[in-house]
Amino acid sequence: LLAPLEAWTPKASGVLFVWFDNLLKSGPVWLENMASIGLLFLQAIYIILFLRKHQMSGENILIPSALYLLTACAIPTFLHLNPILLANTFLLIAIDQMMGIYRNPNSTGKIFNVGLWIAVASLFYFSYSCFLLLAIFGLSSLRAFKLNEFFTLIAGGLSVYFLAYAYAFWIDQLWAFHQ
């Protein structure tokens, strides 16, 4: 219990996590671990608010977030600040935006935001870019397929990549995208 904590490094990470991790390297290791526990707690609260907002659960609204916390705490990787944990935060926001599309005739902004938040999540952990395909399938199941909504979703994702690439070019760190 009193032994010094060892530094933990993730196996694979995205561009934003590399930049974010470089900012946190100056602090002690326990600060990163406390940040991950705080992030898990905030994600559980967001799940509760998400379920209440979309009326997806009855009286047992705490059970899904408690199961999320138990599952995440059972996996030792989630006890450290890692790219998957940060990407899950933005994926929850994208799911919340996706649920707001149903039966909403003027939801172009929310469709754009779904692509945007999924792309931000994939900048933390690149494998999350496959959720853009799931968002396309989700969009087509929630609404009738329209080509302009498909392009809006794709534009939301590509705009984040364009802005991140332009920023990396500006600060002369394009090497982070080409690893």
C-alpha cells in the first residue's frame, strides 16, 4: 500500500492522447490515477443523466451506471488514465446526440455533432473511427435515409481531422499523424 506507484503507459494511443499525456507527464503518477477515477465517476453520472433525459429506464436508473463502474473498475487498464477511457467520454456524448435525432425534423446540427464527437474520440484512440460506420447504420435506422444527412455526418467527422491536422502542421508536429 505504501509502495511507490509505477508509471503506466498505454499500448496504443491517438494523437490527442499523446499531446494530453505529454501535458500530464510533469505531475505525479497518483494524480493521473485520480483523474481516471474521477473521469469514470463523471461518465457514470453522465449515463444517469442520459438515461433520464431520453427516458430509457424506469425507476432503476442507477443500475446501468453502477454496472458500468463495476465493469470498468474490474478491468485494471481503466484504473489508469488511458486513451480508451478518454475516448469513451466522447463516445457517450455522440450517443446522446444520436438519440436526440429521433423524431426531430431539424436535426442537421445533431447529426453533424455525432460525426464530430466520434472523430474526437478516434483522435484519442484511433480504433474508435469504426463507430462512424455504426453511426451511419444508426442514422439510417432512426430516420429515412437522406444523402445530405449522410454527408453531414461524414463532414462532422472529417472537419475534426482537418482541424487537428492543420493544428499539427501549425505547431510543426505532423509526425504525430504519420506514426
